[in-house]
Amino acid sequence: MQLNLPVPARALAIAAHPDDVEFGCGATLAKWSAAGCVVNHLVCTDGSKGSWDASDDVAALVVTRQEEQRAAAKALGATGDVAFLGAVDGELSSDLALRREVATWIRRFQPEVVLGHDPWRRYRLHPDHRHAGFLTIDGVVAARDPHFYPDLGIAHWRPSTLLLFEAGDVDHFEDVTPYVDAKLTALYEHESQLRSTLHIEVGSVDETQQRDRFRRHELDRMAEFGRQVGVAYAEAFKRIDDL
């Protein structure tokens, strides 16, 4: 078990959907941002399936979710960019064309640490999370080697560490005790997801209790990780340094 990386100068979090970064590593990014790390986001899909209301305007939802993601990044203190690949929600693939795009962003941002979904997590249902994980890993490989995509005209870049969140086999923890509220604040910025993902019915008589229940759920999860390394709250990852 390893605890706390040195704060990187630059980090890139890659996720399937708007809000996945905040769930997976939001408090870690808030901690690093506060220490001067330039944090960038790369979201693979447009989030267009993120509603339970069949009458919703999908095009408007896509715009809303991008705005929410930018607001969430700001709530974490992130000073880098928020980029979107724009793949259709639910239809993401880990194909060569998207691998090229991910590698391009890694070369542009030059992160020391890349964070993304663990694609090998057992019994994972959502295909976008699986494909986003593979795009992250494959993109790192393509970004590091000079004979991939020389036509891009961007120098190759090798990150030093890859942290996979949502991992079944964790071996690295980040102490995020002072930053749990930043994570929760960022999650609340995804207002379009309050009902479907956070299970909060805005305006209902139970809204306060629902918010408290969601907060307790997230804190309990981070506390469970924290107990494994002797801190109050932690986020957990599978760590890969041999890149």
C-alpha cells in the first residue's frame, strides 16, 4: 500500500462522462490544485443519455453537461482546461481514431500523472467506463512513443504515473481529509444529475434528507479507504509507474 504521490506539476483526469472525474478522484484533484498542480479534464462522451426524462432536449442537455463539468472543475480549484471528445453517450468505443485523440491531448497537456477508469474492474456494466479506461491506457502508450502519429507535429510525452480509479485491486491512496467538501461541492455542480445519479429530488420535502444521505454515502466510502492507511478520508487507486 502506498500513500500520497508528490504533488505533480500537471495532471490529466480522463473520464467517460461529465461527473465521473469528481466521483473517481475529485478530492485528490482538489488537493493537488490547492498545492499548485495544473489539473486538466478530458471527457470522452457528450453526456447525452444523462436524463430520465424522455422529453428532454438532448442537444440542450449536452450543452448543460459541458457547462456543469466546467463549473465542477472550477469548484475543485482546477486551473487547466476542460476538453471534450464528443463521442455519443453510451456509444463510446476504444478505437484507433479516439486513441489518437486521447494521445494528442496527453501530448498537449504533458501531465506527470494521468488518472482514469480501471477498464479491468470485474463485473463492470457500463461500456463507456470500460472503453474510457482502455482509451486512457492506450492513449498513454501512444503518447509516449515517438513513432505514433508523427504527423501531429507534437512532441511525444511519457507521464510518470497512471492512477486508475474505481479499481477492484487498489494499492495507492491519497489522503484527502481536508478536501472532501470540495469533492461534494463539485459533484453538486452537476445539477442535471441530481435526480438520476445522486438520488436527490430538488424541491421535494425530503431534499435535505436526500442530500444528507448522499453526503454520508460518499464520506463513508472515503472513510473506508482512509481506515486502510490510517487517515480520516482517502481516495483509492490502482497505481502503475512503469509507463
